[in-house]
Amino acid sequence: MFVENKYHKWYFNIIDKAKTRNTNGYTELHHIIPKSMGGVNDKSNLVKLTAREHFICHLLLVKFVTGTFKRNMAFALNAMSTLSNKHQDRYIPTSKLYAISRKLYSEEQSKFMAESGNPMYGKTHTEDARLKMSKFHKGRIPANKGKHHTEDTKIKISKATSGSNNPMYGRTHTEETKLKQSKAKLDKRNVKLQGKPKSESHRKKLSEANAGKLFTEERKLKLKQIPKISCVYCGKLSSPAMHKRWHGEQCKHKI
């Protein structure tokens, strides 16, 4: 259950010191052997710790126990890290300690869900269950169907992702990255299409969905009449929209 290491030594050093002192300030009652590990509520198994000591002890416990006990201690530590501050003297961990506690919890949670903790571990849905799920979801209307962002929201989104807020601002993908992205998309498309030709009903749905969206001859003519703009850096001619997006000050050939 316990591993004899430095964390084990530090833990019991804190416990032994706390047992032999008188504390007048705010304290929290701590189970020396946690209840989830078989600890009892006897006075011999209880000690008064300061809020900071209490948090540190739970952090140390994760470091010198094993198996399911380690997971339980990681969950308890996470709970202490995220509790609301109901008492003005309750210890609030530093950002570093909070990050450590979250990492320990995440690691144990990941192991737990990868094993028997996952309700679907070693199981698969039956055909009957799949049919029921399929029927349940068919005909359901998405929560955002028919809804659109307001102009005010669109402006906010634009500001939040424009200029220096854009993670790709002032940067361009390398040729190697572009090739990888292209290959990944092609591979994904080929997997989807491989051995799965579109049915007639699927083709009909696609046709109906795109009806009226195609450019009319009049619209095509208007687009052709829009004057092209020449980029001062690469000399390419493009429409105003394309020029604004890819050329001018955004041109990759700009020195």
C-alpha cells in the first residue's frame, strides 16, 4: 500500500510535528491513514493540520501509494484544489501546485477510463442497441438549426480572430506542412470514398441541397467584369477579395 520513499518520510514528518504542538488558529482535521485506505475515525488516526499542511499532505499521499489507492488520493487532491473558498482561511494552492494536482488527477483518470472504469470497457453495442440509437437520433432537429449570429456577434468574432489575435498572423505554413495537410485530406477523402459509392437517394439529397446555390450566367458575367488588382510584391492579378486575403501586405513574397 505504502512505498517507502522521500515523500513518505516528508508526510510523516509533518504528521509527527503536528501531533506535538498546540495550534490556536484555523486548522483542518486530517485522517493520517485515509478512510478510503481503511483508516478509522479514532483519535489515534486524526491530526489537526493547517490548511496549507492539509493540502501538502494530500499531495504527498499521491506520491507514495499505489494502485487504486493512488487514484483515490489523486481524486481527493483534485477535489481540494477545486473546492470553493467557503472559509476565509482555507488554503488556495499556487498556480504551480494547482497544475501539479490537475496533472496527477488527469493521469489517474486516463488510466481509470482506459481500463475497467470505462463502462464500455471490453464491450460492444449489439445490433439491436445500434438500431435503437439510430432511431432515437433520426429526425432530431439540431439546437442551432435556423439560427444565425447577429451582426454584433459577427463583429466580435471577427475582432477576436483578426490581426495579432490570429495564431497564424504574420506566419505562413512551410511547403512541407502544406504537403502533409494536403496528403492528410486526400487520404481521409479516399478512405471515405473507398468502396462506398453514393447512393441515388444520397445524390438526390445533395442535388436538392445545392439547388439555387449555383451561380447564374448573369452572376458569372458580373464576377468576370470585376477589375483585377495586381500585387506589388508578386505581380499576380486577383480579385479584390483574393488580393486582400493573399496579396498586398499579406503576400508571402513580401520582404
